[in-house]
Amino acid sequence: MTWFLIFAAAVFGLFFWLQRRAQRRDLRRPLAEHRSGMRHIGTALELESPIDNGIGKIRLGNRDWSVRGPNLPAGTKVRVTGVQDATLMVDRCVD
């Protein structure tokens, strides 16, 4: 009976260790869910509100994002060029 308990504890411990290891590996990926802004780099958007003093807001998907870039009026096409924390860096689209 003792050997069975030791074996069961080892199997459960190994299972949970492997699950934890996989979770940590996923969190370190460059495109992990908590780094969701990275997936928008290169996306072309149209500004719904102007960017004033280099700061603005935009709705992308189901989330409102802070944007930083040159002062631009509403309706201007912009492209996401980078991400810093939870702020998207944008620049005017030239195409």
C-alpha cells in the first residue's frame, strides 16, 4: 500500500509539474495572449478620433487602446508600428 501511495504521488506530481512547465513556456512566447498588442503590428486602421499632443484612443477588436503618434485628424489612415506597454505606436499610412 505504501508503494502505491508513493507511485500515485509521483505521478500526480509529475503531471502537475509538466502542466506548470507548459504554462510558463506559453507565457514566455513573444505572441502570448498577455502581449496581445504585438499581434496588431502592421495593421492599418482609420482613426475614429484625432490624435492630439501625440496621444489618442482607438477601438481595435473588442478593446480600446491608447495610441501614440503624430498629431493627426480623425479619419486618417494609420498603421501600427510598435507596442509599448499597453499603448500602440502608430504612424500615418502612405499607401
